[in-house]
Amino acid sequence: MSKAVVYMLLATATLFLFIVRSQTNIEGKKGDLNRRFGYKILERAPIFDPIVTTIEREVEQRKQQKNNNYFDDNNVAVRRTGLGSTTSVSEVAETYQYLTSGGELNTTLRLYILFPLLDRKPKDGFIGFDELESWIIQRAMERLDYDTQVELDSMDMNGDLAVSFKEYLPHISKNEEKNDMAQGEAEWWMERFNIADYDHDAILNFTELRDFLHPEDSQNHEMLTWMVRDKLKRMDDLEIDGKLNFNEFEEHVYSTYESYMDFETNGGDVPIAKDKFAELDVNNDQFLSPEELLPIVPYLYPGEIAYAKYYTSYLMNEADDDEDERLTLQEMLNHESVFYNTVHEDGDGYEENDDEHDEL
Ligand SMILES: *[C@@H]1O[C@H](CO)[C@@H](O)[C@H](O)[C@H]1NC(C)=O
Ligand SMILES: *[C@@H]1O[C@H](CO)[C@@H](O)[C@H](O)[C@H]1NC(C)=O
Ligand SMILES: [Ca+2]
Ligand SMILES: [Ca+2]
Ligand SMILES: [Ca+2]
């Protein structure tokens, strides 16, 4: 997604948030935790308002059209004005009814419209944590599905709505930064492909492709285990192949777990390293295998769904002024900028994400 457009759309909100942050009126532990994690969470959080997603996609599509149109039928380069500087919110048809006189998205109006859609169970004029969370998880799943569909469309050459490894392979070699694939790279992708191919028919259907692209969001036990094993393999100083002893756990893993747990439980009790290790070490051999680490995967390698949950906590912490653990429309209106502040990274790269968010 183009940073420029998000910037135009949300520039005010972003600046505002940083100002609010520096002189925040959120007191105590909650506020501390939000300040510490806010940036990290916002970077990965789903977009709260589907209309903003619509705008982003529209812009993305036009950018691609522009690229496709770069050469016209006679193979003559056609110059077009860069979209980044010319697309504005008002050019996206669906939004016209939600614009301010200044041509920006009227987020007040949007919150009025969205509130009843979130306030569903029970419909009582309040949005509880669960109502907010299910809304945001829904946005996260839509994004996963959309990304998967885009990838599927771009790779599925024979139109069987699935991707064979042959169809996938040109795609990775094209996307590799240094155009020569490292030795073993193709084998690595092949292994990942085979794990994702749940029914072993040598093609990935939509569900399997989603797991393949987003292992951390997978429900497939094998996929998750493979991911953890792979991450452990990349830790340099592991003496025992593919397992963590207590020192390694404490040094490389525990603090990540602890900080997210701390955030999730709002500063509640988080088990100390020794106790957590003992709890995870089910077979009591003083090592944690990839399988034994699975229960804490959402903390170590949070995927879209895990981030959706953190984002829910973040929004609650920011907007629940009277701390009754539910949001009124007024509380949301008081914190509009918080709900319209997701900033997303460029690109399609789950691999980028992998590296960027690699904590181990
Ligand atoms: C946004 O919409 C609300 C509700 O319709 C309206 O009262 C307000 O004036 C609008 N804000 C701007 C800046 O246009
Ligand atoms: C894809 O195949 C799996 C079996 O590997 C099946 O469970 C799933 O429902 C299929 N998904 C779609 C979208 O057909
Ligand atoms: Ca398959
Ligand atoms: Ca063990
Ligand atoms: Ca409240």
C-alpha cells in the first residue's frame, strides 16, 4: 500500500497521535504499556474502517493500471502523472458521501455509521471488548483472504484455482532481491509448500495457499511446528539442534513472551521464566522442542490474528475514558485519531515481515 496516500489520508491523525502520546492523559500502567507497544501494534494492525481499506485498494489498483498502461499498444512509453501525488480520497467513488467540505474522510460521520455495526451482542449502546475484538479479527481475516486471493490470481496460470509448485517457482525467483536464488532456497520453499499442502495433491488450494503465505496465522499444526522449527534453526548459538535449553529460552524467547503477555494482561501476573519453561516442557526433558513451544507462538510470532487481538487491547486502553471496559460512541468520538491511525508497510512481502519481526 502506498505510503503517500495513507499519509495524505491520515497525516493529521498521525501527527495528532504523537502529540497526544507525548503529553498523554492516560495514567499509569495502561498508558505506559500502550506507549511502549503502540507503534509496533499499529504497524501491523488491521484497518479499523473498511472504507479506508477500500480507498487503499482503489489506489493500489490504479497504481497497477498505471504500470500496465506504461506501454501502449504500439509499445511506446506513455507517461502518466504519478499516482502518489494525484490520487486523493475524493477520487474514490464510494467515499463521496463521507467527505468533509475539505475533501477528507469525515471520520466523525464514519464512527456514527460504524458504531451500530459493532454494537451487536448485546445491542446496548456500548461496545465491549469482545464486540470490538470480533470486528477487528474480521477485518484481519478479510485482509488475509484478500492478500491470498491476489497472490492466487497472480500465480494460477492454468485456472484451476490452485497453485502448483511450478506455478509458484517463477514467482519467488522474480521476487528475490538478489536475482540469484541462494542454494537450497528452492528446496526450502518446496518444503514449506509440501507442509502447506495438507491433502498432498501437489497443489495448494485457497486455504492451503493462505497457510503457506501466512504460517503464523495457520490452524495447521504441522505448518506451525515447521515454522517454529525453522526459526529455531536460524538461531546461531543453539547447541542442541532445534531445541531450547533453559538459558536459551530465557535469553532469546522469554522477554518477547513476557512483554506481549504483560500488554495482553494489562500488567497482570506473567509467569516467571523458570515457571513458564517448566510448564511448556511437557515431557520434562529440560529442553523445549518446537512442538512444546506451540502454545506461545502467538506471542513469539504474532500473525494477523494475534495482532488483531493486541490492537483491540490498544484501542480499549486509548479510548475507554471512564475505564468501564466498554466504549460509548462518545468515547470513540473523543479518540477519532486513534481509530484512524493505522499505517501500513509497503509491499506484499510476508518474508519482509518475517525478518522484520523476527524476535528470536
Ligand atoms: C462530519 O459529519 C458530521 C455528521 O454528519 C457533521 O456534523 C460534521 O459537520 C462533518 N464534519 C465536517 C468537517 O464536515
Ligand atoms: C483446500 O483443501 C483442504 C484439504 O487440504 C480442505 O480442507 C479445504 O476445505 C480446501 N479449501 C478450499 C477453499 O477448497
Ligand atoms: Ca492441496
Ligand atoms: Ca521437552
Ligand atoms: Ca467506557
